[in-house]
Amino acid sequence: MLTNNDLVASRQRGNPVEFLEGDARQVLVRARDLIHAGWRLVSHPRVGGLPGPGNPYRSVVVERTHGPVDYQSLVAIEEAIAQLTGRPGRLWSESAQEDLKAMDWWLLASRERAE
């Protein structure tokens, strides 16, 4: 898992987490790098994306594969990166940041419960 959300990182017991300092776009770019190295997306990179400047916190689940580059993962991550590219960041209040972190964690936890 890749995340820039400290709440998500602190709640992932037993699951490997790569915590990234930075914004949602940096998480997506790291996921793209892994996809090019033979990983695939397990969670969709745009889930929970807000319109406008969007949620600055993003968590993406990836897994290593032993085959060629996963084309569907590559298309999905490129579309997600394009959606964020060129959008100005927004200064969120501390309270709003905590809500956005919780939303990112809740969406990730919901996906895990659905499996």
C-alpha cells in the first residue's frame, strides 16, 4: 500500500505500507512507477476523489505481479494523475484535514471489508 495519510499508515497492522510525504499526486506517481516495474492496482486510484482541488490524502493498494505491465492499471493511474495535474492545491483547515484523512481511511477500510 502507498499512502500519504498518517491515519491510514498507523492503522495498517501486518500490511506493508510505504508512507510518502507529499500530496495525492506524489502517491499516484509512485504507484505508476511500481506499475511500470510489474505491479498492478488492487484499489482504484480515484476512489473518493473530490471535485476541484480534491482530497490531498490518497491511499492506493498495489500488488506485485510476475507478468508484463498491467495495461488496465497503467491506464487507470495515468487518468488519475492527469485529473490532478495542473490543479491548484487548497489550504484546508486542520479540522477539514482530519475529516479528509478519515474519509480516505474509511474508503480503504470499506474496500477491504467488501473483499
